[in-house]
Amino acid sequence: MQIIVDIGNTDAVFGLYTQTSWQHIWRTPARIDEPAQSYEARLRLWLLETNVTLSAVQTTVLSSVVPNLTPTMRTMLTELFGFEPIVVGPGVYPLLPLEILRPHEIGTDLVANALAAYTRYRQNCIVVDFGTALTFTTVSAEGKILGVAIAPGLKTAIRSLFANTAQLPEVPIEVPASALGTSTTHAIQAGVVLGYEGLVRSLIERIRAELHNDCIAVATGGLSGRIPSLKDVFTAVIPSLTLDGVRLIGETVTASQA
């Protein structure tokens, strides 16, 4: 069994993987002010509820885009399972079948997305990750990360309006019935949710044009299903894609050490 951890700016996602599939995926807020013991207690409880013993876990892999939380999670995993996790970062990138753009700048989650897409499809692919940030990572059929585009995520955009205006509320991410907002809530939903549909379509079209339309697109991330009208744009919507990539990185590193 493997425990795969992906720390994002909003959530820390834990996945339990056994042989060929994800058995459980858990989410908890990624808080830099929480001690390692809090995360350990949560993970112990999850494993207890699924009847998994600590000794059954043979590998742990950690990806983090929150530097202040990385040591906390690394310590927690080491103390809980008795061995160091594989930590995704530039030190392990040379082992991967990827040519990585600016390895010391690119987020580990984007590398994981690229590896998962390359392993799954072996063709030019745009991975659109709907998270705290909305990211577009393009990987070639030859395993080269060609580039990345980054925009604020859906929740980030809505919270920015709420935080920086005097009268606009924080609203749920829902598709409004009309682009003509007849209330404040519907007006924000029209501008952000429907506006982001156009953003996603436009960027994918531009990337495809630069690649002479030889490119598929897949979606991932916690909000990947919140704009149903984008379904026709994607070959697949795979919420676990980032975890898949982190797992594949861990398996590649483990194989190189055998």
C-alpha cells in the first residue's frame, strides 16, 4: 500500500493506493499553523476507519506547493510510518521520463499532472487543473513540458471580489441560468463562472493553434466538474490525475533505487 500526499494552497489531499486503484482519497484544509500531530491524528483516524494498519503502508510520497508546510508533513509521515517519504522536487526530476521546463520554478503539482498525462496518453496534451489557481500545463508526445499558463482559480476570483469590495458577497460556484445577472449573486456567477468558461476555451484554442491542433485536453482538480458546459472540451475529467502523477513519480524513484 502507498500513501500519496498532495499539498495545495487550499487543501492537503491524501490518497491510499493499493496495487492498481485508489481505495480512499481524503481532503483536509492545508493550514501552516497546524502542528504535525494534528495531521498525524487525522491520518491515523482515516486509516483506522478503513482497517489499514501502519505496517501495511510500504511507501509514502509527498508533493507540496506550500514550502512552509512541507517540513511539517515530511516529519509527520516519517514519525508515523518509520521511514522517510519520497519528496517530489528538482532532486528527483532527472529520474523521470520528462523534460521539465525550469525545474526550480515549476510547481510539483504541475510536474505530476504532466507525468500522469504523458504516461496515460503519449500524445500532446493540455492538463487543465481547476484548483486555487487555474493552470494549463502542456506536455508533448515526446515527454517534454512545453509550457504553463496560470490564472486565478474560480474560488480565488470570487473570494477576491468579496475581500476587495464593500458590497459584493462571497457566492457559491454555480452556473447561473442566464448571463444577464438579475441579482448580485447571479451577476457574480455570470461574470466568474460563465466568464471562466470562455477563458478555458480561449486558452485551449490558442495552445492548440500553436501546436497545429494536434493536442487533446484533460481536466483535473477539485473544481473540475463545476462548469458542465466545458465537458465537450475535454477528452476526460480525472479528479485524481495529480495524485496519479505523484504516485508515478514515487514509483519511478523507488524503481531507480532497486
